[in-house]
Amino acid sequence: MVIGLRYGRTRAEDIAARDKTYALVKEFLQEFKRRNGSVSCTALVGYNMSDPAQRAEAKEKKAIITRCPAIVRDAVEIVETLL
């Protein structure tokens, strides 16, 4: 979203801005996947958060609290290099 806000098009006909945004998002996703192995929340956290039983287990085992801060930090670092 940050990449789109910074580089996204403000006019529908601005194809160059769209292409730049798409390229940067692709670069972000590649680097994020390289660092974390996936872009899927289920794979990253180890629980399917749409499944109530798995969500409860993740909460009990504090999976979000222990895993997500590093994942978010990676995302921020990647975006900082792209902006």
C-alpha cells in the first residue's frame, strides 16, 4: 500500500506510474519471500487464522506475538529500501 501511495498513478492514463508501482511491488514480494519463505499468513505464522480452532491455538501459543514482529520488521526494511 505504501508503494502505491508513493508511486501509484493519480491519473488513469499514467501507465508509467502503474508500471513502476507494479515493478516495485514485485520486487518487494520477491525479497519478502526470500527472507521469510512465503507471503502467506498461514505459512508465516504456522496457523490458519480463518479456522477458529487454529486461531485459538495460535492465540494460546502466542504465535502472533512471537512471530509477527520480525515479519513486520522485514516488510518495513524492504519498503524503506524501495522508497
